[in-house]
Amino acid sequence: MAEKRKNGPHGPGGPGPRDFRKPKNAGRTISTLLGYVGKSKWLLGVVAVCLVLNVGCSIGGSYMLRPLINDCIIPGDYPRLARMLAVLAGIYVCAALLSYTYARIMVHVSQRTTHAIRQDLFAKMQRLPLSYFDTHTHGELMSRYTNDIETITEILNNGMISLISGGLTFIGVVAMMLYLSPALFLVSVFSMGLMMVVVMTVGRRSRRYFSAQQRDLGVINGYIEEMIEGQKVIKVFTHERAAKAGFDVRNEAYRRSAVNAQSFAGAMMPAMGNLSHINYALTCCAGALLSIAMGLDLGSLVVYLQYTRQFSQPISQMSQQVNNLLAAIAGAERVFEVMETAPEIDEGRVTLVRDGSGWAWKKPDGALVPLRGDVRFQDVVFRYVPEKAVLQGISLYAKPGQKIAFVGSTGAGKTTITNLINRFYEIESGLITYDGIDVRDIRKESLRRSLGIVLQDTHLFTGTVADNIRYGRLDATDEEVRAAAKLANADTFISHLPNGYDTWLTDDGGSLSQGERQLLAIARAAVADPPVLILDEATSSIDTRTEKLIERGMDRLMAGRTVFVIAHRLSTVRNAKAIMVLEQGEIIERGDHQELIDQQGKYYQLYTGQAELS
């Protein structure tokens, strides 16, 4: 749509800093996320029990060394030692089973949660206004389903368990260290403080670099998507070197930020490991002195040293998950922002229905009034953005069965007019009526179902040829699909496809020519059998020979319907009942072909080639 203001991949709506940011409202996001996770309450209860028991087994297993040494090894009680070792083995086997159990359950919980989020996100996108998609690039929206939801999955799979397990282990280990030797614990406090300083310092810088890494990743993903979609244009204009140069710049920026992020993240474990060794050495020295001076038993010293080794592990474990948690919260916030976006408003009360005799609108008492297809604009003003009026006081009418054509240069407002009929956008002022009913009083779903639209840029979905035609009316029978294809003169080429109407199409119908794809789009509109038809130069991509072949089919398709045609080739609108010439959002000329030729105005200049039409 030429008159729409759209942001490209590197404009205001593109990737970049928007692809990763610190959460604006972490508490609210976490609350919403917990609402989804909470749908598996009983499973989370099992996980909590398994987690607590697992941590208890881990800490208790270490404590078992005390009686093993003091009561079995030192006295030389080997039968009891064998029994104690069997108990210890049982504890660790239980710990392993508990760990496996809660890990498997959390995989189920995380997938169930993200399945629900993904489902709600897609459902919400179906209810968003078209203007939302004008200001958000495809890559940016796709990243909600890929990067953002993937970070949520990862934190639910592993991150949350690591954080909770690390926290419980830390508390348990500290409690046991205090119980065993408060004096030795004072030595550990020094190392604990040093570790916390390292974690906070490295973590703060690491988060900053991870933010830059995610931002640069969003940029490079957006660029790759743009280049892949534009491969044909790149090759036509031999732009490969420039495209590669642009990629190299973005790839290098991502490499630098990734190196910084991973370097700081990778430094955490060695730093914590070395501090842990220092702590262990200091504790050994202090423990030896306490054993001599205060009679600390050997079993308690060995267990305390074991806890000293375990002490740094939960700190490292939790610090490593902080970045993942922040990324998950930021990703969840971006997903929930889409879900919280105001949906397309529909205050319509009138319903349009299709029965065996055609289309009708339903009165409050249930009576049906035939729908004729009378469309009128009265002083319509519309803006995509506040600072620029795209349509300025447009007034026109199309009586039932009339063919109305719009011509004019790019940005004149031709496509905008047709988009206002089906309420893709809401007008600023004025009135649009459909059989005398304000279109704002008609339910959007039934309004759009009664309007057949064939766009200049066709889009075919993955599926069979018949499925793509049936997209115009999902309950159409096979016979109606074939009749629509014949009406558009698409039946001949479909019959020559490998599997006819059951031929599978992928890649937006890439195996078909542009003309064949356009014929399917026309057949799709035909199967809907609408009272009003909108053609955005439906034959612009079809060669002259093919256009001649479908001309009669198009005439049959338009017969008895109100038709709006956006013309790029003036030869296609000569037989229109009225031709509207638009310029900068205003109708500057109107009349049939001959009347406009006689006026020798803008239309005459366009028709004779004295002015350019695009």
C-alpha cells in the first residue's frame, strides 16, 4: 500500500535496541508469567517436594561423613561402616531419582506453559488492528515466537530449578556450617563476602554486555530476513557485494558484543573456583588449629571442609542464571506487551449473512433484508499519522452493480479508500455507509466476509490448490471450488498440474508463475460470491494474452456486483461506470472514460502518456 507509512527493518519499527531491554516492570511480568505456570499447580507441588528432598539428601549425604569417620573408621567398626556406606549409597540414589523426577516434570511444565503463551499470543495477533502490523516488522513479531518464548522455555526448564535449588542449598549449607563450628564459620564469612563482591561486579558488567549481544542479535536477524526476502531484487541489481558488506558490519558488531558477554560469563566459574580453593585452604589451616586448641573432632572438620567445597557452587549456579532470568523476564514482557495491546474494536450490531438466495442483513427482529451492495462515502477524512491527511473530504457513491475505478499517482489514496470500506482502519470524520448502514454499525467479521478482495500482491498459503481457492469461503464444496476456478479461467492450468486441484503448494506458490498465482487469487474471490468486489489491479501481473483469456471470466465475476477497481493500466477501466481521479487525497476529476477524455484534464494526460501513472 503506497500511501501507508511503514517502518523498514532499520527504521523506527525495526530491530535494534528494541530487541532486548531490561524489564520495565519485572514484578508485573513475573506475576503474569506465574499465572501461566500456576496452571500446573499439582505438578509444581511435586517438583517442590522433590527439590526439597533432593537438597536434603545432598546436604545430609555430606553430613553422613561425620559418623562414618568418628563412629566407624576411627574405632575400626567395619560392619557398621558397611551398613553406613549402604545407607549413604541409598541417599545418593534417592537424590539422583529425585533430580531426574523434577527435571522431567519441569520439562512438561515449561512446554505446557509456553504452549499456552504461544497459543494466546497467536490468538491475540489475529485480533490486532492492521495498523499494528504497519508499525512492527515481520522479523520483530517473529522474534516473539522464537527468541522471546525460547528464553522463557529455557528459564523454566533449567533456570528456575537452578535458582531455587541453589538458594536452598546455600541456606542449608550455611546452617550446617554454623551448627558444626561457629568459629570456623567466621573464616568462611570473609570468603563469602569476597565471592559476593566478585559475583556482583562481574554480573553487573556481564548483564550490560549480554544486553548488547541480544540487541546486535536482533539487528543481524532482521538484516538476514530482509536480505533473504529480497534475494531476487539483490540479484537483479547485482547487489550481492553491498549486501555482504552490510552483513559483515552487523556480524562483526555481534561478534564483539558476544565475545565481551561470553568472556565475562566465562570468567565467573574460574574466579569462583579459585576463591573456593583459597577458602578451602584457609579453612583447613583454621580447622587444624581448632582441632588442636579446642578439640574439634575429625569427622566435623572433614564434613565442614566438604561443605566449604559445596559453599561456592550454589553462588556460582545462581549468578549464572541471573542473566538468563533477566533475559526471560524481558522476553516475557515483550510477549505480554503484545497480548496487552488494545485489540481491534468492533462495536457493530448489524450482522450480514449469506443464505441460499444470496447476501442479506439481519434486522433486530430476525428478519432478513437483501444486501444490494450500495456503498457511499460522505466527507470522509482519514490520517495514518496525525500530521498528514491521506484523504481530505472524500465523497462518492457506488450504486448496486456499478463499477467504480480509482486512478492517480502513488500516494494519492486509492488503496486507502478500499481499506476503509472493510474497516481495516477507522476514519477520522465523515461517514461510510453500506446499503444505508454506517459501516461502524456492522460487525467487522460479517462485513469483510461480504467483500471480495483481489490484491495486486497475491499470497498463497501452504496447502493444496483447492485449499487456497477455498480460503475465500471455507465451507465451499469441491464443485464450488472448481466452478470458481472455471469462472476465473484458472481451471485449464490447474488441470495440467501434477495432481490437479490436489497439487501441494509451498513457498507462497513459488512453483507457479505470477499470472497463475493471480488467477488463483481471483478464483478465491469468486468462490466467496460477495455482493461487493474490490480489485487492486487484479490483472496487473498477468500478461496481455492471459488477460484476454480471463476477461470474460472477470466480466462474469463482476456481473451484478458493486465493483471497485484500483487501476494501474487505464485500458482496464474504460468500461467503468465512473472513474475517480485522485490527487493528494482529493478527487479532482470524476466521470466515465469519454467524459474525462473530453475534459482534457489529469485523466487525459495520464491516458495519453503526458503524465505518469504509478
